[in-house]
Amino acid sequence: MPAYGLEELTMRIRHATIAAVAALTLGVTAACGGGSGDEAKSDDITGEITLQTWALTPKFTGYLNEVIAGFQAKYPGTSVKLLDQPGDGYAEKVLAQASSNTLPDVVNLPPDMALPLARQDLLADVSKNGDLSKTYVQGSIDAYKFTGLDGVYGYPWYLNTDLNYWNAKQFKECGLDAAKPPATTQELFAQAATLKGKCPDGYLMSRKPDVTDFVRGGIKILSDDGKQFVFNTDQAAALVDQYRDAYAKGFMPPSVLNSDYQGNSKLFTQGKVAWTTGGATGLADFERDNPSLKGRIAVNKALDTPPLYVQGVSVSAKSKHPATARAFAEWITNADNQNKFGHLVNIFPSTVSSASDGYFSKDDGTPGGKARALAFDELKEAKVLIPYEVNSDMQILLDQQIALAVKGDVTSRKALDDAVAKMNQMLSRQ
Amino acid sequence: MTTTDVRPQVHADKSDGPLKRRPEVSGREKLLRYVLLLFVLVITVGPFLWQLSTSLKGAGEDIYTATPSFIPKQPTLDNYAKVAEAIPVWRYIGNSLLVAALTVGGNILFATAAGYAIARLRFRGRRVVLGLFLGTLVLPGEVTIIAQYVTVRSFGLADTLAGVALPGMVAALNVLLMYNAFRALPQEVDEAAIVDGATVPQRLWRVSLPAVRGTLAVVAIFAFIQAWDDFLWPLIVLTSPEKLTLTVGLQYLSGTFTQDQRLIAAGTMIAFIPIAILFSALQRYFFKGVEEGGVKG
């Protein structure tokens, strides 16, 4: 067994059960409900619709209300009801709504959550009304195109990416130069060795490899028809081997073997490791949690290829006011409204014309401003590093197998073979 | 304190002879016992203490330190005030209390009635009913959650607090607890009441219920904790932000872009304190009840 705590493991199993059952039920009810949705649908932009967002209130209640008020003023006779859902359990909530035909008209869905709903014909194809690529950045539109389905199943909303955050104090003490932090994974291994030489108790590396590292390394994840995982190659095994050797030499703390995403940032804030990744909003969090870190964090661009995180709004295929729902989804994702959102918090608009908004590209000298400018620049080359076919349950499974390999319990090749075999089973059930 | 001398009287006839005297404990063993007890205490209470201390820490001091520090250097109650500003915490507490009250009331009523019927009344299919109750214990709740939601929705109870409370109002485990408690009472007392002409409700109300108050307290606590702590079910049933229960509503403190750990810790404490108070108020009955129902099973 990997080093998961029993409780965590049970939670994971439970989580997997819910997802599986929900997917099953979703299939059944969606299949049954398909024929009966022929209620009178209006093409006028009017009537009451609901908007469901994901954990944006109370912080952005004011902003969302402003967007809604603007829409209602532009289209008299419409009203938009905001239902913001809490962060935890959002996937379960959406699946429950989908399986009981209560999906709100406009739903904030990241691509991986939109995929199962699009497969069940529960989301509207939004590519039919006009050319999306005139308004939105191509990479963000592609995130809502799915293999085997025609069309685009969501309007791209805000974007984010990861930056590297380095502990400048530890760099100085341990013989590294915070002005020249690692820019690639290979440099990371090299500098980790330097740090270990000077500070035997310190760590530079703070996470084990995952699917994003395979994509960064140019390893093919899926077969061309999208039906098989194929990343169990010698190249991938060599990469895992490299991490295994680094772990054996003590370049990473043992707790990375049961880390989840928040893991490396916690270790970083504690000062146990000198590196973490995080969005452009991360800096504010680190400094608020541990004020002693202020002025001690160096930022640079993500290693190798930066990741692209896309959020979007989808329109329910069963909406009673499809025209209103589409109009609102276009409204909330238009350049003007997205720019305003990006000025409130370090996220980035998915609209083409936002590139001319000087706010995002200008380094105003503050650490937050530097992070923003770096991240905005990074978005030009950012790619989606987690293929949407790899859902969270598959990531957990891969994580466990890689933990075994890094610990040295099984060979990297066997761990990858096992992961691919199980993930293929899960993929065929989707 | 020994635990063997507080056996309930019902079982007095079963105890075999006088209690054995415990041998004297050597000093070293005593020390070892205390060390082990302290160790377990640290494991169980540690995380709560950490949350408590985080919730009291000021904005100027570090939360994550290599060696955990429990005493805030700039103690403040600001974080609690900020929680109340950020989310309608009183409303959420009210919603949670309503759901908890319905769940506790429902369980006391229905678990008592069902437990008494299975333990004391003769009717066809009694064993089958008991088996069904046992059988549902094996199913994890998550498996039926979507089906349950579709059912509650078809009653028109989606997005209502009644819909949240309904499925929890009679829990199979509580029925079994009550069944066990009633079964432990001597049959003769019941038979005497029958001879005196007491009806079933009279026998339940006057003869049996007073003897199982301890188990009732256990059922009440279990039901309360279950209703107060439940997360996934209210999350799925409720959609309107103003109707959420406390555990779900507190999730708004960890937003998409910002997570203030001090606020989250303060929120956790707000959710935890009522349970701690309830438990310490009822713990006398709790332990009495656990023994009363469980020994003879």
C-alpha cells in the first residue's frame, strides 16, 4: 500500500463510489428523459434564468450582481438568479442536478466536469451562433471541444496558469541564486542536488511526477482515437526513475508520497521546502498564511511548458429560455466583464481583445504585479497539461501507482503498466 | 475509578459472584499507562487544538510553522467576527438546528416505536423486518444518495430543509439500538402489565420507556451529530445559498481564489462547539445508555 492514511483512503474510495454511481444514474435518467423535453422553448431573450457559479461568493457577490444588473438593463424582461455553490462537493452537486433534470440554465463548469454532461446531451453546443474564435482565445475554446462530439460545450471564462514560487532566503543560505532559479525540470534536479549538499535538512523538490510531467516531457498520453491510454513508455518510466533516485537521495521530503495538490504549497509555507507551484493568486495566500514570508519569495515562470487552466460557463440543453441563457453566458464572458473580473483578482480573461488591456501585462513593481505580468505572458505558450479524459479518480489512481514506484516498491515500468491498465478500464466505462 | 461496578441492575442476576479485587498496579506500570493515555489524547485532541489556536491567531503571525505553535502571539477574536461578516452564520446555525431538531425528534419517535414493535409485539414477518433493518446497515449511504434525491425531489421537497431532514428521521442503527434496549428488559414485567390490563401504548409509555432513557439519550446524540455534521446530502438537496446548513455554508469560507485559513479554522470551531456542549451535557446518560443496550445483545 502507498503511504495514505486510512481515513484519507476511505474518503477516496467513497469519493470514487459516488462518482461511479452518479455516472451510472446519470446515464439511466438522461436516457429516459431524452424524449420528453419538448416543452415550448422561446427564442426571445426574455424570462427568468438561473446562473450557477462555483465558490465565488461572498468575495465576488458585488461583481456578479453588477454583471447581472447590466444584463437585465440591456435586456428588459429578463431576470437572472444567482446560485453560488460551495467549493467542496461541486462535482457531486452538478451530477445530482444533471441526473434529476435540474441543471441551472447557465452553469460554471471546468472542461472535465462539462465532458460527462456533454456526452449525455445535457449541454448546448454553443458554436452554432457565430464565430467563437473572434471573441475568445483559441486554446480556451479547444478546452470545450471533446473527442467524439461535434461542437463546443461552453463559453471560455477566466484563465489561469501556474508560476514557480521559491524561498529566496533558503536559496541564499544553501548556495543557490534566487535570481536564477530552475527553469526546466532537469535544472530542478541539478539545483536540488546543490541545495542538499549545503543544507542536508533542506529540500528543493516538493512533489512527485504526475500526468502533467509526462505531457511536458512530450510523452503521448492517449491514442489518436482517444480510446486508450498509451503513456506507459520507456521514456515515462525513465522520468519516474529519475524521481525515484532523487527521492532515495533525499531531495524530496517523504510526505510528498501522499501529497495532494495543496500539499506542496503547505510544505512551502511551512518553510520545509524551497519550491512550490501555484496560480498567480498564490502569492497573496502564502503571505497571508505566514506573514514572515513577505519579501522572501522569488517568482519565475513555470518549468518547461506552463499549464493552462480554463473555467467556462455552459448552457443547459434543457433550458426553457435557451436564447436568454446563451445571451447571458456571452454577456458574462465578454471582454468588458472579464477585464473587470481580472482587475479584482489575479485571473486572466479568455477574450482576444483583453490583450490590449495594459493592466495585465504591466509589472507595477509590487510582487503581486510581477506575478500577474509573468503569468499573463506565460499564457501565450500555456497548454492544457491534464487531458480532460483523465478525470480526478484516474489522477488519484496514477498518483498511488507513482508513489509506489518513487518509494521503490515496484519498478517504474510496472507501476505505469498497472496504472494504464486500470485507467483504460475506467475510460471504457465513461 | 473502575467501570465494572456500574452495571445496570437489570443484569445483576447474571453477574457471577462478587467482583474480583484488582491487583495493585506498580508505579512503573502506572506511569506507562499515563504516558499511553497522554499519547492518545495528543493524537485525538491535537488537531482540534491546532484549529482553535489558528482561529485565534492575528494577521501578523505565521500559521504554518515547522514545529506547531499552539499559543497565539497576537490573540484576537477578529476571525470569528469576520466569519459572521462573510457568511450569514446565524441563519446557517438556525437551519442546522431545525434539521437537527427534526432528525432528533423523528428518531426518538420512530426508532422507539419500531424498536418496541420488533422487540415486544408478535406479528407475522417480525424477523424479516429485523433482517431488513440489519441489511440496510450494510449499504453505504452514498450508493443510494442519487436515488434518494430523485425521491425527495418528486415529493416536491428539493431545496427545502424538510427534504434534508426527511431521510435521516429514522435511522436503522437507532432502531436496532432501541430494539436491543427493549429486549433487555425482563419479559415478566411486561406480562404483569398485561395481566393488569395495560394496552400496548400504556405498556410502552409507563413500563418500558422509563427503563430505556439512557438509550434514548444515545439515540438523540447520534441523531443530532449525524444531522449536524452531514455534508454531502444537504449539499445535494439544497441549492439556494440562504437555505444551506452550517457545514455546507461554511464551505463559502474557502473560495475559489482565496483561502484564509484563520477564517476556516474559526468557522470549524463555530460548527464544533455546539456538539461539544451537547455531548458534555449528556455524557452521563450516554455512557449509561451504551451499557444498558449493549451488554445483553
